[in-house]
Amino acid sequence: MLLVVVLFFLSLLQPVVYRARIASNTMRCGNNLRQIAIALHNYHNDFNIFPTGGGNAEQGRAFSRNGKAERNPPLGGKLPAGAQPVNAPLQEWGWAYQILPYIEQDYSWRLPEDDAIRQSVVPIYFCPVRRNPLANDKSAKGLKMAGIDYGGNGGLTEAAQALKGLRASDYKPLYGDYTTTGLVIRSSAWYPLKGPGLGRAVSLESVKDGTSNTILIAEKRMQTDSINRNPPNDDWSFVDGWGNDTIVRYHPEDEKLQPAQDSNARVPDFAMGSAHPKAFLAAFADISLRKIRYTAKPEALAAATVRDEGLPIKFGDLE
């Protein structure tokens, strides 16, 4: 009889314990985002620009040797003797690699072998609600890549910008950059891409909408049955250059790109979302943390992803 009573009370406690664990892990996830945002700002303090989204996806690290910038092949690259990794906007790898020295990961930043860095797990890059900080249990390209659950704000997608009448050769007056409307933009230093704004990085001066109104980094959506198994948005490691491993973007009129909780549905490229119920977390450029509900008004979320549109944001439409 006593055992029955004990089991009854334990059954009552289980939901309470579960909710407490979720709340604790959500808080830890928010702390991760805040630490990353602080690191991005500390980088800005040193270089007067935010880290970039890197060059092209699936490429090797860029480095400097004898005063000249070079880059490694996509896989198997190694720093030559006397070479040092370069910083933005020349760095081929993305923001999550560029800020390693600012999150007590300087050793990983300096590792000579590119592939060793790709497999180095960085704990604060993982949302504890979603998964433990582990490398993928399924190898890709012969490597067990270390994933990441957060994406730098790359702004609106090209299709969304087209709705505003933007063209590759006409980036004014709305956003100031073509394909680079967010805070973590693509650097084209290694590519013959044409158009205003390409090959640059963003500084605080260019955040015309205000740091409290502009997303800096947010959670990315994942497909639950492929987590840690190299899904398309988590298969080239946290070092990945401009791609959906490390960048989130938005389109207010694309139903597939609306934020959502993780599920077994295929995840569109660059989609925001999380393992949390009801809302995902985002750190804004003033390092404030906000919960953005999955039912946020598209026009409000679009405004929060663009740094210089000039539209006011009602946070009640987001949170």
C-alpha cells in the first residue's frame, strides 16, 4: 500500500520536474545567446566591425602568410608554418569561427588543421533543450562535424528583397545592401561578385534602426529525426561560411520560412525556430534577449531582421 502511495505522488511530481528542467535549460540557452552576443560586440570593439557570415559555404579557412591572404582547400587544409588565421572581412569561415578567441576558445581558433577545428565541440553553441554538446554521430566527408544551434542574422532572403523592388544593381534606398540586410553579412572578398555592399562587414554605425530593434543572432530550426546526423543545415560544422549551418534569414510572405518548433518536417534553408514550445530565442544587437513567438506578425519579424529599413517595431507583435 505504501508503495502505491509513493508511486502516486511520484507520478504527480514528474510533470513538475519536467517543466522545471525545461525552464532551466531554456535559461541556459538564453545565456548561451547572450554570451555569443557579447563576444560579437567584443569583436566589434577590436575591429570596428561585426564578424561576417564568411565567404562561401563548404570552404577552407583563410590565413595570412608573408603579408598575403590565402585560403585552404575545402577539406584537409592546414596552416603553413608562420601563417595566422585572418579576420573579417577576409576570413572564409563564418562568425562562429571568428569569435572563438572571445569565448575562451583561442586554442581551437589556432589549431593548425582545419578538420580538427571542424570536429571541436563548442558547448555554448548548443541549446540544452535540443541536445547535448556532441559532435555528429554520423560522419560527413569522413569527419564527425561539431554542430551549432544558432545562426547569425543574415537579413531578408533575396526573394523577400525582390518584393521590395530590390535588384542586384539597385540596393538603395531601402536596405543599404543587396543580400546583406542583416547584421552578419556575407563577405565576398574571395569572389568576383558584383553589387553595392558586397565584400564588406557591418558596423554599429550602419544599424540605423537601432540596436534594440535589430536581431543579432537567433536560434535556427532543426529536423528532429536528423539531429546529430548531418542534416543539410548542420553538416559542415560551426565554422561554415555563408550557408544555412550558421545563418538565419527571413521572408515575410514565404509560409515555409515562418519560425516554428522543431519537428520531423524538412527544414527550409535559413529557417528560424527552436526546440522550445511556443517561441524561439533571439539576442538583439543591444545584447537584450527576447522570446519571439512562432505566431509573430511577419511584418514585425521582417523589420527586426533588417538593420536600416526605418520601420518601427511593436514588440507586442513579436513576443
